[in-house]
Amino acid sequence: MTHQPDELFSAVDSLLAAVDGGTVLPAPTERVRLREAAGLTQAAIAQALGVRVPSITAWEAGRAEPKGERLEAYRRLLDGLAHRYPQPASPPDSNPGFPPSPPPPPAPSRPGLAGTGPQTMPVAAEPGVMQRPGHAARPARTGTPLSRRPTGKAAGPASAEADDDLRFENGPLAVIDVDTDGQVLAYCVGGLVRDVPAKSIPALVDWTLKEAKLGQSKLSGPGKDADPLLVLTASALERYGLPAALTEDERLAGRIPEGHKVIRQLARAEWKLTKRGFGPWARIYRPAQGSERMCVQLCIPSWNALDTRHWGHAAQLPPAELARLLGTFASRVMTPRGSTAVTGLELMTAFHPPTRASEPGADGKRHSEHNPGSLGKDPVDCAPCEAPDGHPLLAGLPRFHVRGPAEKLFEEAYDWARPMTDAECTLRHLVGIDVNMAFAAGANGLVVGLGEPTQVKQPVFDPKLPGSWLVDLSHVDLSRVKVGKDKWADLDASLLPSPFTPKGERPEGPAWYATPTVAYAQELGYDVRPVEAWVRYDNGRYLDSWYNRLRDAYLATMADLGVGADLSPADFLAAMDGYRQRDPQLAIVVSAVKATVKGGLGKLRERPRGEGWKPGQPWRALSRPTWRPDIRAAVISRTRINLHRKLVKHAAFTGQYPVAILSDCVVYAADGESPLDFLPYRDGKPLPGGFKLGVNPGLVKHEGTQSVLWGEGVREQFNAPELNLARYIKDGTVTDQDTGE
């Protein structure tokens, strides 16, 4: 993430404005006090200063110090906060930034995060609040005094972060269930269980907003706190008069009928529903009053809110375990806002809200203004070449016109395979390797357009300018490519896919490409001369914070499953063997994180979903500023190019070529069953620029191994010499349906 000094200071001023209104830094404890007093999260400060959250953590712990422009910007922030929140009175001999006396011992760590099970609360309990470890019987309720659960922090000065704990001290969500005694219970993260007095859905919403203390702090300065999420089990649905499952018509409509008695109850209580209605992910709200939001989201697993493709068997978990699973995801990614795809898109907006509060005007008031680095609050049209078939921009085309490469940008992931050579058939195994979080890695550091495109005729190609380029790359010859400064390699081009097409075919003439694809042609040592382009001069690294959040969530959860980022190749392969069985719930979190990446990027070019749509008419997704097919295309382009670069490095060094590629999975023929049998490690170090085993995004893991005889037999059985074996390498199962027979 790159910031100029003015941008850094502007970001800091925005933070100061948001909380209201030298190179020597205060002591580390004072830095923490000032941030907490202002109600700022470490993520908000990291976003403003263009660093990662661990950097802020290190600065506040005194393990490291910022340097250069960031030192000045961080000092400016702390000076501004010190002016607003002066140090409490202390004895004359005490040093600023240190408490007058040692704090009491830290409270126990907050339970409920990944890798921990439910833990015991203090003995005292608020009436109606209890601690239920696992499935233990509910203890008798008593009238004991109020007691707060541990926060994992030492006692210290009152702070706005403590206020956050008070507002959201019970976590981001609760699973609502009914026990055998008929009592409605709210299972929160950390094993906390609360009685729920509400007798109806409107009363449940009121209780959530007034008493439940559920929610999650915002991820960025100009952003908004996450609304509380209630997960309703089947017994809770029955208690509140909702069906346990949707009928076929309701499932297709995605909601229960408008005349349902629960919807009438909400209307009488002056609660509203969003346009999606009362469905698996219902949102119930009243218009905001000032800065206070009044909104609760419902998740109904038995209505298929938790898609089994991404959430596995989560919907069948007991309430306490489901609260732990969803709470872990919420703490590491964000409170789910719908499907993993919807959540992925919402995460982008959470880091880059379209507007922010301005500086006070002459009248002392602030107003809403564009938030730099965001996509804004209004949608922009894509370029005609970026528009999918049926888009209103293409309404003038003949009805059955098929757009070719010179009319349509077609950046997609690989689906390529080739027949094995005679030499490969003499080997024993086919080994698949898979790129971890490949599309997330493709988004990391990528410069994408933020505003509308500008058409340019006969442009000079600029690899730093995001856009779509019409250029002829048919002259790029993979038999001789540049693999380093003044270093060329001779390859067998017939055994490699073209980097320019998803099917790996060599282009036959001019075609539209995203910037990373054209830049790679230059990198291979060939001249490029576009004849036309749609470029975006307003651009930035919009996806960086999104990537960092998802990467950290993925790595933290994998570490909890015993797969660390610092393992040797052999230890990594051993750790990956059976990692899902070590904690099946955390394994579901891993799957959901990966689905959030792919789904969020897919939502950038969401297609019509029924709605009576006809070609040439707009569809609902086009009204979103986050409907950006150009950003999706750029990420996919860069992901495919990243993979091809490794294929070329590997081939140039080892003479080995891939047999099949499907998206981020690559299959090689080898004598052994392990990736270590063909990846060129030397003294434990991988080929520079090639494939490397490891858990980090962009590194690879073992996908599966089958025999060469299996591969040849499957292709012969289905009379498909180029059947993509990467699709089946994991378990070796191929069906007639898979092959189209």
C-alpha cells in the first residue's frame, strides 16, 4: 500500500475528524490509551497509515517504531488525540504515558475465538445471563449482581474501546434456540448463554437492540459498526411462528409471502424489511436517527442460509458450537451479511465506504463527501467490451450476434489439458498441486480502476494504468521467452498453454485484454501495440485491505489447525495431511474464508437472477457501485498470469511441463507420489519465481495423486484424449455427467 505524505496526513485528519473534533512519540502505553480513548481500532489506524495491523500492534507494544513519513503521520495523530483526551491526573513523579501504579493482573483471555472451546465465567452472573459450557445442563437462575465477562485486558483508564466492549460485549451474534423447558436462549460467542424474554419477532428485535449488547466495531474510520446477527434454529422458528422450511415456491422467491403473520407483526410495530423481504438472510430495520443504526439481521440455517458448499454441516451443529463457528468467522473476517459472496463484497465496502464526514464548515457542521479510494456511491458504466452479453450497452446488437475476442473482454481462469507425451507415459504418477487462495493473491497489490473508463485510440501501452486494451498478441512465441534480465529460455511451446486465453489456445488476432495480461506479453520480451483502449485514470489499490483481512483470517485459522506459515516443505505436507479432522468446525471456517474470496470477486460481475429479466434490460446488480466487471477481470487476469509465470520458470529450469490445469490446480507427471518428487528444491530452498510449498496465499499445497494408468484409462474410457484430469485428481472419481456423455 503506497501513500504520499499529503495522503497520510489527510487520512490522519480524517481519523481525528471522525472521533470529533517533533518525532518523539509517547510511551507505548500512552499510545494505547489515546487510541482507546478515541474509540479507534488498530485496523482503522493501520488503514489510514497504509500499514498492516501487526505494525500498529508492534508500535503499541514498543517492539518497533514507525519511520520516515509514517513516523510524522503517527506522531501527528497521537498529538491530536492527546489534545482531545489529556492524561488523567497522576502523582508528580509519574511519567506521562505510564499509569501511576502497576495494573492488576490481566483477566482471562476472552473465550470463543478459534482454537478455544467454551470456558467458565466468573461466579457472579447478571440475572438472565449464564455460562453454559458445551451441552451442560442450564444452571438455575439466581438474582446475583451484574457481572461482566472477561475482556482479556488489564484494568486501566476508562476508554472508548471499553465502551465498545459494553456496547458489543456479548459478541457479534447469537444463536437463538429453545430448550427442553421451553425457555428461549441466546447462545453467544465464548459460551455465554442468555435468557431471551421476547415473545415475538418484533419483541426479539427490540430486545436485541436494547439489551443483548451484540454487534461488531467498524473496520475502517468512515465505516459503520456491524449490525447484530441472530441465527434462528428450527425450534426458535416454531416458537416465533415461522415455518421450519420454505416451500418450493418460497424457496424460488427467496422469501415468505408478504402477507405472513410475522411480517404483519413487524409492520404493526413499525419495523421494515429490505427489498429482499423475509428470507434466509432477512434484515429488519427502522430508518437511522442521527448516527444510531436500528437494524438486526437474521440468519435462518434451515432455509439454506448456510450453503453446504461453503459452510459444510454448520446448519446441523448444536447452538453453542454454531455460535463458536460463526463467531470465529465474524471476528476474523466480519459478521456475515448473507452468502459468502455477499459477505465478500460487503467486506470491500466496509474498508472503503463510499462517503466520509467532511471537515467542519463555516457553520461548524460536517457533511457527507466522497471517500477517496472508494468506488463512490453511484454506479458507473463499464466499457462496451467489458459488458457481459445482455447488458443494456449492447442493446443495439443483432439478437443472435456472437461477440468475438475483438468485441468482448474474456479474462477467465484456466481450463486446459493436453495429451501426455510418450516420456510422460513411462512415469508412474500424476501429481496435482493447488495454489492457496490464488485469487486473493492475485488481488494483492493490484491497481484497479475506481472511476469510469475513458476511451483512447492508438494508445501507448502503460502497464501501470488499469483498463482494457485491444491488441494483437498472436506474435508472442512461447518457444523463446524472457525469464530474467537479458536472459532467455527455449521451451516446447506445444506443451504449454498460452497465457492469453483461458483454454490455452494461441490468439489468432486482435483481442481485448486486461492490463496484467498485456503487461505479461511485454515481460516475456515482446512488443505490444494496442489499437484501442478503455482506461481508468482514477485508480488505486482498492483490494489491499480486503486481501489482508482475508489472508490473516485464513492463516490464523490454518495455524489453529496445526498448519503454520514457517514449516519446512516436508513438515508442511505432513501438517496438511488430515488437517480438517483436527477441528472440523475450524475447517469449515477455512472453507468459508476461501468462498468469501471467490464469491466476492464473482459478485463484481453478478448476472441477472430471474427477476423477469430480458436481454438488453438492466438488472438489479447494475445499480450497485460495486458492480465492476473490470475489477473482476483484472484479478482473474493477474491470477492466471501469476500461474503462467511459474509454469515458465519451472519448465525452463526442469524441462517439465503441465499435463492439465483447472483454475488454480496444476497436474504434472512424476515418478513419485509427492510434490517434492518433481518440485526443484535445493537445500530446502525452492526455485526462485517457481512453485513453493507453503500455506501462504500464492504458495502451493498437494491437491492429490493418481497413477498415470488411471489418467490414460479415464481418457480412453470416455474417448477424450484431452479430458482435464486436474478436475478429478483429488479423488480420481469421474462420471458420465462430468464428461458430457
